[in-house]
Amino acid sequence: MCTHFFFFLFFFSMLSFFFMIYFVMNNLVIFFEWELISFNSISIVMSMLFDWMTLLFMMFVLLISSVVIYYSKSYMSSDLNLIRFIILVLLFVLSMILLIISPNIISILLGWDGLGLVSYCLVIYYQNLKSYNAGMLTALSNRIGDVLILMVISWMLNYGSWNYIFYLNFMKNDLIMSFISIMIIMAAMTKSAQIPFSSWLPAAMAAPTPVSALVHSSTLVTAGVYLLIRFNMLILNTFFIKILLLLSMMTMFMAGVSANYEFDLKKIIALSTLSQLGLMMSILSMGFPDLAFFHLLSHAMFKALLFMCAGVIIHMMNDIQDIRYMGGISLYLPMTSLCLNISNMALCGIPFLAGFYSKDMIMEMVSFSNLNLFVFFFYYISMGLTMFYTIRLLMYMMINDYNLLSIYNLYDEDYVMLKSMMVLLFMSVISGSFLSWMIFYYPYMIYLPFNLKMMVIYVSLMGGVMGFLISNMKIYSVNKFIMTYNLSNFLCLMWFMPSLSTYGLSYYFLNFGYNLLKIVDLGWSEFYSGQGFMIILKKYSIFYNIFQMNNFKIYLFSFVMWMIIIMYMLIINI
Amino acid sequence: MMKFLFYMIFMIPLCFMVDMFWMVQFLLMLLMFLFMNCSLMYLNNNLSYMMSFDFISFGLILLSIWICMLMLMSSENLFKINYYINFFLINIMMLLILLFLTFSVMNLFLFYLFFEGSLIPTLLLIIGWGYQPERIQAGMYLMFYTLFASLPLLMGLFYMYNELNSMMIYFLKFFNMNFIILYICMILAFLVKMPMYFVHLWLPKAHVEAPVSGSMILAGIMLKLGGYGLLRVLIFLQEINLKLNYIWLIISLMGGFYISLKCFCQVDIKSLIAYSSVCHMSIVISGILVMNYWGYFGSYIMMIGHGLCSSGMFCLANINYERLHSRSLFINKGMMNFMPSLSMWWFLLMSSNMSAPPSLNLLGEISLINSLVSWSWLSMIMLMLISFFSAGYSLYLYSYTQHGKFYQGMYSFYGGVSREYLLLFLHWLPLNMMILKVEYFMIN
């Protein structure tokens, strides 16, 4: 089954690739829409837009998903619910494609909500408590974005159409459009895990590794970036884009630092994904959407490969993900280590691999632009941090001694996984150059002084050296961590964001709901309607019963009363 | 109209015959297909002396027949153990006839009569086929909450008849009853029936004690009676409603948010679904009361969508209940290990409940959000919270029942049968496929 779907998706990937070339050559855009209803002079339509950008992204998504499905043939081979897994992955691909091709804010919801729900199912695929919590965090963080998109729909009602691409240009100075842009930016931040919402991305690593390769590195998390690329006309030169720039840079920096404190293999890769997402978002918010798109695509390739290598290693290590147990992997798993190293090098931007073209261009455009010192330093520090955690990871996994249990069984002959990794290996070597030739009509003209030009190399070298040093730390150097306990706690817990977005929020709402239930539903509402009414009725019927039970006494009593009244009247009259 | 009525009346003898359970169910399905053949227009059609239907009645009648048919399908257990099955069948037939009449009569007083009349079979369903002794109290809650508010409605109707000398709903639209006491009398009954926040207490109680068929009809149709009544009576209360609707809107929107928080504290599956119905209905009330086109159609779509969706969720709760004999979330755990296919249905209906595309609930929610945000942008805050927490409790219900370890004290278990899957499919299919034909709901 996996092989069939591999060929199916691969075929469509190649198809969209050739169509992309055709569309680029002829500068062609196909737009078609299907009207569901036209009502009150506004139409709800399902629209689809095919241009080179859509087709290129579709090609990448389909390619990665095809190899991921092929990879799962071996990775998930002993899983009981393989069919469910494959169906979920296919549904995920479907909703991703629906998201990519729809330029209409209602029909984009089909893909957007679908991504959230299917990724929820994929995160809770394993039946343990960790994946349960991670799934809930993921789904609810993404739901914030869904709700904001719903609100955007209600505001776009003012423009008489939800096909936003037609009027973004003309309406961008409108007041309502600025509300819309805030909500769009926030929605994109939830999907792309920018800073207030970034805790879900490392948590979502509870998913099976092929899912992490497809969903949490290359496709789902880039949906937010893609949405902002489509909306970039609207958000350019507004105030909110500066806040987005600040937040995304902080995300980039925060993730880079946290990755250095992390020992979970998948979480390190997830944090590096987060860092790259911050890079994409920030370059987007500086006004270079094409660079963001370029980095999005090349990043998708090598990050998916990185996750797939991590999956192989986790398989071999008896499902242990802690990098402290690993070491000397390169001796036992040469092919996997090759792929891992190449994808890591591509991530760092080593020349002529995929990441080099996009990342180097981004860094140079940043240096070239008119920016403040803060942006400049954050960019370069994060660049160094990438090298820092990469070298640290390599030292732990490849160079140091093998630390696992005394019995182990490492082999590098799982050719299903290796073959699927080879496809991505090829792509993560060439995709940078191929994309840079393909999607830029004119090369960027960059003119920098020598030291600024070499700055990337300086910070990378420095980061690499520091990564080497930190991985060689011996047991006594733990004391250094204890000395700065609070700081390292803050940094390695992602600035306390996971705690803040789970316990920090849910406690108040749950407590509030509980109090409401006690006070309103079981309290005042009952008191003033159900039970209270019954008590009052009971009281009065007991009271009237007293009259009815004491007939004779009351008769005599009323007789006496009447006599008193009559006598009183007689007295008055006299 | 008469032909459908006589069809149903002449099905009554069939209910007394032995082993005619599936026949009745089949004939109800046939009735629905016959009814579907009626042409659908914005204005009344099939007009007779006092019965007709426009598109709102049409959809709700279709929904009633469909839900009644599915009720029979879901209570096959009663048929198997022969638990007063003839009386059960005739009860459902009476309920269906009364609902049909409620939605199709054009006279406001007759509408009131059948509106209240449909309460009796529901009460009998709860008291007769419920499970715990508390069902008597639940029945009393159901009865007296709705009756208490609807007696003022009766007085209001008498007043109007005295003033206007007519009770024709479509005639009343030429009048503007700008009179606050009449306004409150007229809408309060429907607000309790919906139910609005603060007067919703009867609904969770009734749902918890009702058998599956009772829950299905309550969530599927009974709540929609309130919405239908509001859509009808607000025609002649437009001016006063525009002055006073903010009261109900505030209560509903705040209440929707509060209710969605309360859902997180529920440990009873049925109670959770009942609370989620209140949450959805609060948005429907708001959409009706802002009185614009989007709200009008949005509330209608939401009523249809919610009727199918929550009825399906009650079926799911019952399927678990039949196997585990408990509705507690602490016992209904990890069902994915036993019934993975049913888990898919849980997910599909849960996602429709949180208005994921492409369900009718999504379309309804979009329209209602449009209407409410165009009424006041401040309602955005509450709408966002409601929408977010709706997803929260839906996921809570889904993941708690389906994910993780199963209950260890379980003695025996059996898998799903095809009747149950068909039942869920028949809930889900119209819910998600009717979005392809939105013209049935939004008539320009």
C-alpha cells in the first residue's frame, strides 16, 4: 500500500513540477472558482488559483509526502494501524494542497481547519499521555488561528467578496483592512508557531517521526508563512509588521538558545525548525516575501531529511531519543550519518548545499537593508546559534563514544528508509541552486564591505567552536549550570512558554468554569427557578395545609374575630 | 399537506402489529423521500386552508422525519427485548405528527397548541423509557420550565386575537406590535425552549435521564421548535425587538461562553453534549434576534446542522452506553482500542460539532458570525471565545473517550454492528454533503 501511494504522490509531484515549468515559461495563471451560493450580493465561492508558486509548493509537498509514505513502509511496518496512519497522512496532504491552492478566505478554511484537525489526529497517534497532552496543545493553539480566520471572514464581508487577492492592493490603507491584517498575522503566527504560540511545535514531537518529517518540519508549520506571503501586499509597511518582525526574531533567537540545552533528538530538530521559521517570518516581515518562500522550500527538503535520519537512528537505538546515549553513530550507520550530516550542513548554510543559497541571500539582504542594530545582531547571533547546536548535536551523536546499553543491534541496511532518504538527499543538495535559478527572474544585487560579507563565516565558525566546546564539557562543568540555574532554566524551558500556555492558562479557565457550574448552574439558577420554586411552593402549601387541617379551631377563631369586629363597629357607631 | 398527514395517521395501526418495527422505520424513510419531492420556494407552497410550508418549515419537517426515522434505528434494543415496543412506536408516530403539524400550520394558536402538545410524547419517552429513577424529576423539569414560560405566550396570543381578530402568521407581518409586555410574553417561551442561558437547566437533566431516542428528539427537534417559533413571532415584533434585543444577545453570548467553560467540568458524556447544545443554541438565538439576513439564514442552517450533529453524538454516547453501561468519562476511555472504526465516527461528528469544514455547522457559524459582527463588533470577543472553547470541549470529549488506556474493570465488550455504522453515516452524510447545495438554506 505504501509503495502504491508513493508512486501516486510522486507522479503528481512530477506533474506539478512540469506544470510549474510550463507556467513559469509562459507566465501563466489559472484561476477558477465554483460558486456555492450568491446571497445578498455576496458570493460564497470555492476558488482555486494555480500559478507557479502554488505548483512549486505543491510539488515540494507531494514529493516529501511521497517519500515519507514510502519511508513509513519500513518505519511503521510493525504498527497495527498502518492503514489509519496512511489515510491520515493522505488527508493531511489533501488539506495542505487545498490550503495552497485557495486564494479565498472561506475556501482556505477547508485546508486550514483540516490541517489542524488532521495534525491533531497524527500527534495523538500513539496512545500515551504525552501525546494526548501534546495533541491538545497543538490543536488548541492552531484553533486560535482558525477562530481568527473566522473573524477575518466576518470583516471581509465589508468588501463584498472573500477573494482577497483581487482587492488587497486597493484596500490596504483602509481601517478595516488593518484589523484584518492584525488577525491574519496572528493566525499565521499560530500556525507557524511564533513566539506566544511556539510551545506546541516541540510538544508535537510526540507524533511518529514520519509525521514530524512531513507535518512539523516542512508543510504544516509553513502554512502560516505561506498565508502571509499571499497577504504580503496588505501587511507591508504597517505597524504590525514591525511587531511581527520583533516576535519572529525573538522566536528565532529563543529556539536557537533552547536547542542548545535540549537533549531530546527530535526536540532539537523541532527547535531548529522553529528557529528557521522565525527566520522566514522575519525576512518576510522585512519585505522580502520571495526570499521567505525560497527559504521555505529549500528548508522543507533538508529538514524533512533530517527528521527521517533521526527516525532511523531512533529505530536503531531501541526507541531512545536522548542524544546522551548516542555517539559514534557514524561508525555503525554510515549512510544515515551521511544523510544526517549533509542535511545538517545544508541547515547551517555550508556553501553549495540547499540552505546556502537561501540563507546566505537572506543574511546578505539583511545586512544590505536599512535596519537597526537589534535586528542585525539577533540575525547574526541566531546564525551562529544554528551552527552551535548543529555541531553540538554532531559531536554527541557522531564523534563521542557510544553510550547505550551493553546490548545493541545497529545496522544500516534498511533500504526502504535509505532509498526514501536518498531522494531527499539529492534534493537537499541541489534544490537551493535549482530554485534560485528557477524562481528569481533577476539576481539580487548585493553590495557589501568585506567584513560584513564575511560576517556569516565568522559567526558560523564561532558558533561551531562553541558547539565543540560545550559538547566536551565534563561532569564538573555541570556546576556552571547550577551557578546560573535560574537563567538556564529560563532558557532551556523555551522562556517558560510551554508552562504558560498549558498550566498557566488552563488553570484559570477550568477553575472559572468550575465555579460557574457551582455558582450559577447548581446555585442561583436552581435557586431562582427549579429547586427554589419548589421550596417556595412547598412552604406555601404547608402553610395552607395548616388552615385546612385545623378547621374547627379556625372556625372558632374567625367567629371570635368577627365578634370583635362587630362589637368594634357597634362601639364606633355609638 | 393532507397526504403526508394521512400517511402518518394511517401508520398508527401498523404500530400495534407484531414485528412491524423495521416496517415503520422504512415507511418513515419513504415518507421523507415523498416529502422531499415537494418543490421548495421562498414563499408558501402546498397551501391549504391552514397548512403550508415555506423553506424553513420544509427543512425542519424533513429534519423531524429524518430524526424520527433514525430514532427508531437507534433504539433497536427496545425491539430486541420487546420493551413496550408498540407503545414506543405509537409514541414516536404521535410525536412526528405533532411536529409535522407544528411546523406546517399557519395559525399561530394552532402552532402554540402543537408546540405544547409535542411536549407530551417527549415527556412520555423520558419517563417511560429512561433508565434511572431521577427521570421523574427530569421530566418535571422539562415540563414545568417550558410550560411556565409558555402560559404567558398563550395570554399574549389571546390578546393578539382580541386586537387583530386573526392568527394567521403570514397575515401578522403587516402589523407592528410595539408593546413590551407582549414582546416578553411572546418570546420568553421560545427562549426557554431553545434554551437561553439561565433557563437551560432542564436540558442537561432531561438529556441525562432520557433514552437515546429521547435525547435525539430533544437535541434534534425540540430545541429547534424554539428557534422556529422565534423566527415566526419576530415578524410582527420587529421594532420592539430591535430596541430590546441587546438584553437577550448579551445573555446568550456571555452564556455561550460560560456554558462552553462548564462543558470542561462535565464527566457525563450526555451532559457534556447537552451543554454543548446550549452553547450552539446561544449563538442561534443571537443570530435570530439581530434580525438580519445573515442571521436569519445562519440560524436556520445552524439549527439543521446542529440537529443532525448533536443527535449523532447522542447516538455515539448510546453506543458506548450499551456496551459499558455507563456514561461516565472515567469509564468510557480508550475506546479506540476496541472500536477503531467507531472512533472515526466520533472524530467526524466531533469535528462537525466544532464546526470544521465542510459541515453545515461551519456555514451556519460563518453566517452567524457575519450577522453578529455586523450588529456590533464587540460581540467578536465572545464569539471568538465561544468558537475556541467549542473546539476545546469537543476535543476533550473525543480524546477522553477515544485515546489512551481503556477501563480495566470492563467485563465484556462487543464490536460495532452495521446498523450503528449506518445510523451514524445517515447523520453525517446530510450534515456534510448538503453544503454542496446551499440554495436549500439561503434563498435569495
